[in-house]
Amino acid sequence: MSQSIAKPRTTAVILAGGTGQRVGLSIPKQLLKIAGKAVIEHTLTTFENADSIDDIIVLMAPGYVPDIEKIVAKAGLKKVTRVIEGGSTRNETTERAISALGEGLAEGEDRNVLFHDAVRPLLSQRVIDDCVSALERYQAVDVAIPSADTIIVTRTHGDDGEFITEIPDRARLRRGQTPQAFKLSTIRRAYEVAAGDPNFQATDDCSVVLKYLPDVPIHVVAGDEYNMKVTQPVDVFIADKLFQLASTATPEQMGEAAYRELLTGRTVVVFGGSYGIGKDICELAESYGATVYALGRSTTGTHVENPEEVDDALSKAYAETGRIDYVVNTAGVLRIGKLAETDNATIEEALKVNYLAPVQIARSAYKYLAESKGQLLLYTSSSYTRGRAEYSLYSSTKAAMVNLTQALADEWAGEAVRVNCVNPERTATPMRTKAFGQEPAGSLLSSEAVARTSLDVLLSELTGHVIDVRQQDPTAGAARASGFEQALASVLDRQDGV
């Protein structure tokens, strides 16, 4: 009777030894915040969520180990087992990781190891899984993408500068990324051989295997363009914008019993709850046992642009229930027209309702949400990624909601208050109908589908995210966003999203 062979354990090693000097920082660049979180937290979370990864160790720049330990504890990253001080060079840091990985292994036991740059926070689950799968056949694996640029080889001639000596065939050139994946026994052996070379120096681990274990083939897994490395000052800006474009996939829907268990006894306050998405959220949450306060100008006489009325509404809900767990703001106005032809009253209304009101709601809700460790949910529009003619007021205020979400998620993280933003594709709401009239059946998301996704977000542990809701999944009525390709494509496709 044959026995099944257990799969080797797979460890992700996050290499975080950089100092940030090239980015002009006084702290390591992996501690720089992008989209509301430290770069390394984004990276660690990606591996935490990877089913193919069993555990994670971090090699951190000397003196900053406690900073990583705080991030790990605060984010609840369960797979991170060790944070070790890195060496003065990339080679030394890898050697320390190899030594740590070998501790406790039985004789003849092996494991998979993926070395990844901490400052590549946009890594996809697909690349991780492809690397782990490749290790079933190969001992060494690299990740690379085709070069879109022509690569030239130059030589310097004194004071005359550089001159081209060769232009390699671009079709055969690839740009290396990480992770680089190995059998632990293979990368350990490569470094053991390299130790005998007095001139040993390498900037990556596949080159060590290539040079010192030439008989070991190095398989190449397709990377992706978004797996960028935050190295130069411009990279910080680009990475931040990519995080904004790449809306987070919505949480999975739960069973009816789970919704009821999580919402019974909770208090939900919805500004803009008179109609549309807000009204559907109210009805849905109430059906699962929540106490819901549906606030709106036409029903309760609540004007979101009036800070006193916002304060009074929240105070009343708290006085009557003793808690506020979730605060949602779907209120908004859509005014289309050329800015130069827009009167002051219209401009003031748009700014008060679409921007100042969410700010006031957030400020008033904070103390209640800090007590309940609850969530504030805001709404943006598919037009936030690119302003266009006659939408200047609406698009700019909706872009502000994204930045407000990310900033508050960071600001309130210490009190465990979550802040998220839902970004629906064009949705059938009274506000849209008023602006555009009746549109072809089936061309718009239903407000019920957006409300269901909104409820899933409220009950999730997400914070600081923009959650894209798209009309592509026939089973849910709203597609789960899946990667930067969709996000970037949607920027080009959005012509009248609200």
C-alpha cells in the first residue's frame, strides 16, 4: 500500500534590510506609509493571505526589529513567526535567513523558501502560487517579465562619457522580480560553495545558484507589471496611486445565520437612508436583527450638511440603544455642468453635501465607533479616478472620499475603528435617474446588490480600502474586483459613472 508524501513546508522570507536613502527618507523605505499602511505591512498581508504559504520570517534593517514586531502584532499577522535583524549586505541577510530556516529541521528534511523584497507590496497571489507550484518540479525558480525597453550595454571612455558597445536582442531579455523560490537545501548549498570564493558578491539569490550550482536549472515564472519595487522617490507616488486604482475584492458573502448573529443587537446609523443604496442597506440590516436609524432629508428631516443635525441624530441613536456599531453615509448630490457657468449656491451645495458632510459625520461618529470598535463606511464614485468635463465638482469630491478613507483608517487604527469606502459601478438610484433619465434595462447595477456588498464590508475586518462593486458576476449581481488590470481598464471605460 503506497503512502502519500507530505508536501514540504513553505516559508516566505521577507527581505527588509533597505535603509531608504535612495528615496530620501530618514527611516527604512519599507516603513514608509502607502495607502494608509506601512509598505511592509501590505507585503506581509499578501503572504498572510496566501494559502500556499505556511509561515513567514522577516529580515529587518538593524535597529528596526521592534517596529516590525509592533506592525505584526497590531495587524494580527499570525503567520509571521520570527523577525530577525538583517546583515550589512544582501548576501549576509540571505545567509542569516538560511541559518534560521535550518533550525529544527530533521536530517534529510527539506522545505520550500520564497525570498521576497519587502518593498514590492503589489505582489499578486497568482505569482506566489505559481512559484510554489514550480517548486514541485524545480529546485530554483525566478520571477520575471519581458522588457518593454531596449537594453543597451555601454562602456565609459574617460571624460567623453558613455558609448554603446552592444544592443542585446530584446526578445530574450527579461526584467527580474521577486519572489525567488528555492528548495532550502539548494540555496544553502549554493551559498556554501560561494563562501569559498573570496570575490563573492551578488545582488540576488538566483545569480548565486546560477554561478555556483551551474547544473541546477532555474525555472522562470511569469511576473506582472504591477509587482514594482519601491526604490526611487517616484515609485512612492506610483505605488500609492496603484493602490487607489486597485480596489479591494469584496469579502465573501455569508450565510443567513451568520448575518443574523453578527447584526443582532447592533446599531446601524445610515445617513442618506431615505432611498437608493442607503434605504436598501437599512432594510437589509434590519432584516438581520440590527437596530437601524435611517436618516434622510425627506424622511427624518436630517440635513447632512448641518453639523448640529448630524450630532443630534447620532446622540439620539446612542441614547436609545447604548451603542453605535456602524455609521454609513450614502448621501450625495450630483450636479453636472461647466464650472465657469455654475453659480455659487450650486458649488456650495456640492461641497457641503459631498465633502463637508462626510467630514462632519466622521468627526461626530468617532467617539461612538471608538467605544464599539466599529466602522465608518463612505462612498465614492467610479469617476473618482479621472475627472472629466462637466463633472469637476462631483469627481473631485468623490476623489476626496478615497483620501479621507485612507487617512482616517490610519488615524483611527489605534482605537480599532475601521474605515472603508465602497466604489459602485453605475448604479440604478433615484439620484442617477434624476440626472440621466431612464437608461437601458440591465445596464446598471441594482442598488440592492451594492447594499449587500456594503453589508459584507461592514462585517469584515477590512480597513482603509476602496471596494469596487462591478456588474459582471451574475450570481451576486456585483463582480468582485480582481486585480489591477480591471481597475486600469475601468478607468478607460468610465464615461458617466456616478
